[in-house]
Amino acid sequence: MIKDLLIPFSTYPEPVPSASIGAAVRFAERIGAGVTALAFDLEFHAPGNAIANMVLDLPAMVATAKARAHANAADSTRVFEDACRTSAITGDVITYRCEESRITEVVVESARLRDLTLVPAPEAGVQQQWVAESVIFGSGRPVLILPAAAVDVPLTTIAVAWDWTRPAARALADAIPLLGRAETVRIFTVGDEKAIPKTHGFDEIRRHLARHGIDAVCDRVDGGRRPIGETMAGYIATHGVDLLVMGAYAHSRMRDFILGGATRSMVAAPPVPVLLSH
């Protein structure tokens, strides 16, 4: 069961969109979960350069940035608390005072004791994208990426990208509680993306999901040599998918990992909410 959610708030240079906060709270209400928000009251330090301080007035710039981050954290917290009161879900806020470089570390550590972390996709910049990638590959728990314009996370039609790999199996298992709530569950493979074991068909995954009381429609998709992200986005649009479930892939186990094509597309610009597991 998914009962314990986490949503980190970006606070600088721009705050987390209020729509994303509302979507997270509505999703928590829909599945009967509680949610914790992480807000960051960021610290900034001017470099010790006397000439630069005189020319650019770095202390004043630092004070302005700090005040902006503090105000954004306070505003996002207020929006979150108001939304929680309206929906009557259990919500709490943890505020960290730290430097920007520690944000991902704090979020990853917090995510390890949550069932699911919701990360709003960035409208600009890379901070939230780096947070999402770090949680996916560093927390051991699933992540739900919220499109920048998302105001809700419907669960009417859920699609699972399936290719018999370990990340896909992990994502499927993590999503079982959500699949059970859907009206329609679709399993699809992109036939020309990678080699699918010919000894396995869709019958086994249907059998597995049926044991959980879930009926699934299964499709094999021909990507036509298009980029995998484009193929998946086309499938989502054609079938009215509300939520995509997929495994997250990287080509290296090092910290500076290189994301797989589909993972990169869905983290940077998800067409719908995307649940990713590794």
C-alpha cells in the first residue's frame, strides 16, 4: 500500500508551482495517504573577494537571494497547509536550512523512508530534474514526476511500459496499489526498442496481474525508428493515458550517470504524471 508520500519544494530562484502542490494533495486524498513537504530555507554565502564585493555588492545580492528563498518557502508552505486543511488529509512540513548544494542529499535521505516521492518537473532550470534523478537512483523508492502544468493525478487509465527488465519489474511491483484503482490498465512494449525475450509473451504478465485482481490490455507498439520518448508520448495520447509507469534506466552506476533515452525524456518533459522505479 502507498500511505506515506513526500514532496520536496523548490524555493530558489522560483518556488514550486502552486498547481503541483494542489496535485500532490489531491493525489494523496485519492489514495488515502499522508504527505510530508520538504521546504528549503536556503543559505547563501558571498565569496571572500574584496574587489568583487565593491564592484558587484555581493553581500547585497546574497541577502536578496536569501530573502527570496525564505519568502518562497513560506509561500509554498502556506499553500500546502491550506490545501491539506481543505482536503482533510494528514500533511506536515519539514523545513531545512541549508545550502543549495545539500538539497538533493536531504531529499534522497528523506525519500528512503517514504512510499513514494512526488517531484514537480521543472519549467526552467535543472535543479528539480537533478533532484528527481537523484531520488530515482539513490533512494531505493519510486518517484512520481508531475508535469509542470498538472493540477491532478487521475488514475482512470494507467499504462505500464514493459520489457522484462529488472527496472520494469520493480516499477510494476511499486505500481500495483495504483493499478488496482484504475478503470483500465494497459501494458505495452515497444518492439523495435530492445530485444524482448521470445520465450515470454503477455500471458504471464496478465496472469500475474490477475492474481492481484487486475485485468490488463496488452499492446506491442512499433516505434518506426522514432525516438523512444516520442513513441511513448504517442501511445499515451492515443489511449488517453492518465499515468505512465516505467522502469528507470541509466548506462552507468557512477554518480554522473547517463540516463537512458526514455528515462531522460520522461524526467525532463513528462506528457502525463510518470511513476519511475529503478
